[in-house]
Amino acid sequence: MTDVRIAGVGLTKFGSHPERTGRDLFAEAALAAREDAGVSRDDYEEIFYGNFMGELAEKQGHQGPVMAEAAGLDCPATRYEQACASAGVAFRQAVATIRSGAADVVLAGGMERMNNLGTAEVTQSLAIAADELFEVRAGVTFPGAYALMARAYFDAFGGDSEDLAHVAVKNHANAMQNDYAQFHREITVDDALESPIVADPLSLYDACPITDGASAVVLVSDDYAERHGLDAPVSVTGSGQGGDKAALQDRPHLARTPAATKAADAAYADAGIGPDDVDVAEVHDCFTIAEVLALESLGLYDHGEGVGAAARGETTRDGDLPVNLSGGLKAKGHPVGATGTAQVVEMTKLLRGDHGNSDAVPDARVGVTHNAGGTVASAVVHVLEVDR
Amino acid sequence: MTDVRIAGVGLTKFGSHPERTGRDLFAEAALAAREDAGVSRDDYEEIFYGNFMGELAEKQGHQGPVMAEAAGLDCPATRYEQACASAGVAFRQAVATIRSGAADVVLAGGMERMNNLGTAEVTQSLAIAADELFEVRAGVTFPGAYALMARAYFDAFGGDSEDLAHVAVKNHANAMQNDYAQFHREITVDDALESPIVADPLSLYDACPITDGASAVVLVSDDYAERHGLDAPVSVTGSGQGGDKAALQDRPHLARTPAATKAADAAYADAGIGPDDVDVAEVHDCFTIAEVLALESLGLYDHGEGVGAAARGETTRDGDLPVNLSGGLKAKGHPVGATGTAQVVEMTKLLRGDHGNSDAVPDARVGVTHNAGGTVASAVVHVLEVDR
């Protein structure tokens, strides 16, 4: 099977850009990735593009061709929609396409605009990622759904809001060294605990913000990288996807996310590694509890052990297994359809040594990214390894 | 590279099902395909699902997991959105995934609900497949856009409304033998010419109807088919995708669809065939002029020659190259996100000999399907071949 290498990565600044169009945002990220890769424009063969709610935010469906033009590329482009895992599944198919031998050079990325909508409208728009018949009509929104999962976790395994506050504190601290992050503001555990309740037991600092932004990654076959002498030290060695029932009510356990376990197991097997080999991780912390569930589903912690990881300093910048050095969705921001490839951008830079937090993981060889859709009804995990 | 075989196909009746949910429609098609395939439920590894406007029609995004449950399968499912080519690109990635060796058994399909919306709301919802900034704001809808293309065609190459009427008459006649078709009503050239103008020069019978429906295809590796002794005589031997500028104003020629040419050239090269080898075709006739443009873009006719093909009897049931024996989008119906795989279902049955119109092509060996998005800003072409 062809090895897949990451030749270039690009991001916009994450934050509030209500005055910019989606195509403008994606153009910036795609052109940055193209410049970073240094690959001839004519060699791009296909674009894999993630977007969640363009129909609602910009009245623009069929964004593939629109974004190909924005990226300045004359090749087919396909849009993937998988809620918050949209760019993750796009990236996965980009990897599969190179591995199949059908292409040598592709671009994967994603974009989301959210701040042009009001807060209530954004919450309602995000809710279409839940089960319309069995959740949304009953009044479920995502803060409420993740609050249910947090409550179930506390009941099953212990832990409390202070443990979750440490996750937020950690991720805000990590974002200080990330120029592209939405927030550059350190917070304390007391700040988090004293913030307004959003959905008990989750408060404001347990939730990621509303974010506009785009991300892009240039992927090439090993053979192409060699032939063209590209500086592309990071490879994608493992890819996995998992699925679960859309509605929480149909699942046996609210404090576990087996879709992520299936995705991780598949990605580890694909890469020929185990969770003990992971040096650094970017996980889908749309809420602080989601980071905890991810750590456990990925086999990085046993069930019940993940909740205290940040408080114990194990997943912080100076810990043994730094998690979300980018700042995570919590502090870097979460432009939904762009997050999956944004995680790959951050991990690539962390492993290459050109990230603001690379000094925290100077010897890291294996990184894992975990991107989730809805209440982890969808999950995508990738293993990235750097030549050292 | 692994050969890909079609082990089973399924459809709902196309038509107006405003009282049925999308998951109900997809369940029917998927279960029919699963029954036709006779593959063990546990062997399904991934679902590739096309849907265009579920956010607007059912307030349901993230349909992958919802549809996996509807199909009765416990495997990851990804939603593809590429306007009217949504199921076409989903099918293409299903083929690529089997070829890459990542899976042996997958299900590809699509679903669309439209009739629960009013006619004006459907037209506005469909318009999100056009360029929002440069077309929709200027008042372009799809009947208007295809009318511009028809007018440009007549100006560049000749032909007239009567030629287009013959396309509608042909496709209505073909649908008479298709139990799943929305219309079972033969029409005459006069009926078509006397029908109300929708967007000059296109009248009512130049346009496909508004349709609810779903389609599904079970794909397996050659190796799996052999090991399990499956009766799967139809193979997917070629796959190609092409892209173009989203907005008509950015294209050099309104009477050509180069995205389809790129897709067809790639698919023919992949299959090792040329257009002369094609025995039967299902093409994307959302409007009668679209069938004409498809015939020419696929190299089945020279530019300017396609418009008279139906009138000359060459693409009719008894012609040398029957086109849209299913009835086409025109008379079979066009549930947009389901159409790409519905074409594959029809072609598979035509080639296997169990279609109501199989007797028109008893010796056909090579069939081509052509699925387009927007004003052919996206196109997907597949080559199917049957063992004879």
C-alpha cells in the first residue's frame, strides 16, 4: 500500500469573521497549505472538503466546486458532511484515495462560518446533527446532551466539575502559544467553576466557543514526495472510523463513546501501534467532558481514570501525554466543518517542530487525532508519525 | 487493483411520499439491496450515503449514523453532499475504498425527500446548489439556468424545442416498463410542445418532476464474491469525476459540460474502453437539454449532433444506443440525493436481464452512468460491465 505523506498545512486565524465569506476563509487556508507544500498547481488531482452547515449559514450547498475555485485549483472537489467530524471523514477519504493509487496529490480541508448567525440560531443549526425525531423534538441541544453524558460519567465513575475545570484551564494555557487560536487568555480553576451554568453540570468554560475558520492539508504519495524531493517528514500511518446510534437514548451507556474506540482500534491496527505508543494527542473537546471520554475511548486511560488526568498534570504541557497542545476546540476554537483537518494541521506542526508548543514534545514520534460528530455518533481517528 | 462487483440493488418506488420519513425510505431501498445481495449482515464494513438537502427538508444533518441504523447495519456511514450528484460521488468513494483494499463489502446509496416542501420552497432549496453570490442573488434558479444552456445550444449548434420534445417522449415511453418510475404515462411530441413554458425555451415536459425516493447498491470485492459464491455478474470497471466553475458566468461555453467530459474520459481510461464500446447509457436528464449535453460530453455524439438523436430514433428503446431506458430523471423521477445510485441500480438490472426494458438490450455488455450536480459543475461517470 502507498504511504501517505503530509506535504503542507494551512489555517486561518480562528475566531469571529462575520464579514468574510466561506470561500474567502477557505482560500486563505488552502493557499497557505499550498505554499507550505510547494507542489505544482497542475499536480493537484482532487479536493476532499468538509463543511457542516453551509446550507443554513450561507445558503450555499454544493460547495465542492465553489471551494475548488477558491483554492485556485482545477480539479474535482467533493463536500463531506458528518456534523463536527466533516473534515475528519474528508481527510480519511483523501488518505484512502492516495492509498488506492488513484491519486498522488490531493488537498483535504474544511470550513465553517457560524458567527454571522445569532447565538440561538447557531444552537438550533448545530442541533440538526442530533436525531431530529428522537432528540431535537424532545428539546435536546448539544450542551444538554453533553451535560447528560457528564452526569452519567460522574454517576458511573466519580469525578466532578473541578476535574473538568482543569481541562479548560489546561487548554486555555496551551492556546497562549498558538497564534491561530481564538482565545489568548489564561483562566483559573475558580474562573471556570464560577462561570455561568450552561447545562448542569456544564458551565460556560466547559464549552467550546462559536468559531469561523478554515483548515487545509496537502497530502502526497510517498513516491511523489521522493520524486520531487519534498520536505514532508510527517506520514499518515493509520486511519479508522467508527459509528454509533445517532440518538443517546438508543445507547447502552452514556458515559462511553464506543464509536471512538472502534475508530481508534482500526487506526492503531492500521498503523501497527497500540495506545501506549502515542506521544501526543489532539482530541475532540467540544465540551470538557468530551476530552475525558476521548482519552478513555482511545485507550489512553482506563474508564474512570481520564477525568482526573488534567488535574493530575498528566495531560498538561509538561505532562507525560500532552493533550490538545493546540488549545483544543475549547480555546483554539471549533469551526465545526474545519476541525478535523485543523487537528491534523496542529499535530503536523507539533511533530515537525514548527508549532508554538513543539518544545513541549521535542521527541514525540507518534501523534493521534480524534474528531467526533454529534454525541460521538461518528468518530474518526488518525495516526501521524514523524521521521526522526 | 481489486475488481469491484455489484452484489445487490434496491429502490423504493419513486414518487410523492410526503407522509414517509427519509429513514423509512432509505430503509426500504437498503433492505431490498441487502436481500438481493444475500450477504451476511456482519460483513458490511462501511456505508457511503448521498443526500442533498436533508437540512432543509427534514432539519436532519449528520444523516450517516441515522441511515446506518435504518439500514440495519452496525458500521460507519458517511454522508456525501454534491447537489444532484451526491449519490454518484458516494458510489465513487465506495468503489475507491474496495479498490484500496480497506473493505470487501460496502453499501452505497442515497435518499431525498422533497414533496413535504411546497413547490416554491423546493425550487429555492434546489437553488442552493447554484452559486449563491453570483447566481442565486441574481435570481437564477435551475429551470432558468438550463434554459440559458438550451438557448446557447440552439444558437451555437441549431436544434429546437421539437428536438427536445422527442427526448421527453422517449423517456416517458421507457418508464412504462419500469415499476419504480414516478410516471407511467406516455406523451406525444404535441403534448410536450403544448405544455406551459417554465423558462423559455423549456416547457413543463422538458423538466423532471419533484420526487421522493431512495436507492441502494451492495458492492463487494471480486475476491469476496468468489469466496462466497455470489451471483454478481456486473462489475464496476471504470470511475471518473470532473469539476467545473460553480457559476455559469465563469464558463467559456454554456452549451458544453466539460466536467462530464473529464469524468467520462477518466472512467473510460480506467475501464480500458472508449465511447464506441458503450452499449447502453443512463444519463442525467434533469432537463431534456441536459440529456443532449450529456450525450455529447460523454463522446457518444459530436457537438451539435446529440440534439437530434431521440428524434432520429437512435437513442430510443429500439435504437442503436438506448439512453435512459429507466425513463430517466424525466419520467422515472429525480430524488436528487438518490439519483446517482438509482442510475446504477437501473443499469445493473438492465445488464443482468431483470429490468422491464432488458429485452431492448439483450446483448449489451457495457453500460455507462452519468450523474451531474448543479449545471454540471460536478459530474461523475461510471462504467459497468456484465459477464456474458
